[in-house]
Amino acid sequence: MPDASGSHDSALLQRVHHVVERVRTAERQFGRKPGSVMILPVSKTHPTSDIKTIVSAGFTAFGESYLQEAEKKIATLADLNLQWHFIGPIQSNKTASIARLFHWVHSIDREKIAQRLNEQRSANLPPLNVCLQVNISGEESKSGVSPAQVHDLATQVVKLPRLRLRGLMAIPVRSHDFETQRQAFHAVQEIFRTIDTEPEISAPDWDTLSMGMSDDLEAAIAEGATILRVGTDIFGPRE
Ligand SMILES: *Cc1c(COP(=O)(O)O)cnc(C)c1O
């Protein structure tokens, strides 16, 4: 007879398989190459036991937003050699730890933070993969560089040798309407393509569009997302 934790784990596995199915279906529907869209499970607020369950389903990269919480989990799970993505807002006094512990940072939104990460990334580690977070819906309360300033930021960040500029991240304002969701992601894709053609930026590894979460991942796939950051629909609701 399954115990309580067994049924908790099987519910988790069922949810993650359902998300994989949604992603594969959307890839087919929108003419994306099968398997080309990466699912990044966002484990913030969820325990390391749940991360291990998702690892058992074949996932090796996880997203976290809160540094203190992430530090503990990364230490606890060190044996698993997981890849950690920092996706939350960054205060300057946190950059040293982020530069030491993470493989990716999705949420660069100002030059000062990029410079600090560049200075603090150890020469013993590969360059830190970074995306620039764009405030696509122009919400005053949200972090992210404005669309008008993202070119300038990219021009600065691409020069930093300990950072590897990969692309853009965005969190559009919540909407339950597919076309509205799609318009916002389309605007991010347009910025992504424009920067790709800028000779003074010319980032050699410009290949990542980190957009789409539990509620809007199909629209993001339709507009070229390469990494989906999925929390709730994999791990369940956050307290
Ligand atoms: C929490 C979080 C997510 C996951 O959101 P869900 O709606 O739970 O899928 C994605 N991206 C960022 C930046 C987050 O902070």
C-alpha cells in the first residue's frame, strides 16, 4: 500500500509528465522542433525531497528565486551535480554568492549587477550564462530593463568576459487570454531578433528566450521560447 509520501511523489510525477505532454503538443502545433523547448522546473518554496523526485523523472536543471533558500538546497543536493538557474530579482549584496553557486542568471536588469557578477565569477568556473530581463509590459512595480534600454545593456554585458550573454527573459503581465499572452511574447521575440542583427552587440551565444510559465507556456512556445520556467504546474501551489 502506498504511504503518504509515495502518493505525494506520484502526484508530482504525474504533474511533470502532464507538463511535458503540453510542451510536446505545443511544439507540434506551432511548428517548433520536437524537444527543442527546455522545461526549467522552478522549485522555489518547495523542499529538496520534491526536487529529488523531479530529478528521478530526468530533470537536471532547476530555477530558484530566493538566494538564502537556494544556498541551502544547493548544498543539500551537491552530490547530484544539478544545474542551478537564478531567476529572481538581484540585490548587489547577493551577487558574490550568485556568481559562486549558479550556472545561469536570467534576471540581469542593470549594468552594475552584471559588472559585479563578472568581477566575482571565479576563473576556475566556466563563464556565467546570463539573460537580460526585459520589463515587456512596462509595469512600474516589476523588475527588468525597459525595451528602450535593452540594446544599451546588451552592448555593455557582451563585453564582460566572465559572463556569457545568452538572450532575454521576460514575465509579461498576467492574462488568461491566449492572444494577449502571445502579443507580449511576440514583442519580446522582436527585441530578441533585433539584437541578434546588431553588429555592435554580436553576442556569439545569443540563443535563449526564457519566457512562459505555468499559465502561458503554450503562447510562449508559439513565439519562440527556448526555456520555460514552470513552478506551480509541476510542484503544485506555493504556500
Ligand atoms: C515563480 C516563478 C516562476 C514560476 O511561476 P509559475 O506560475 O508557478 O509556473 C517563473 N519565473 C519566475 C521568475 C518566477 O519567480
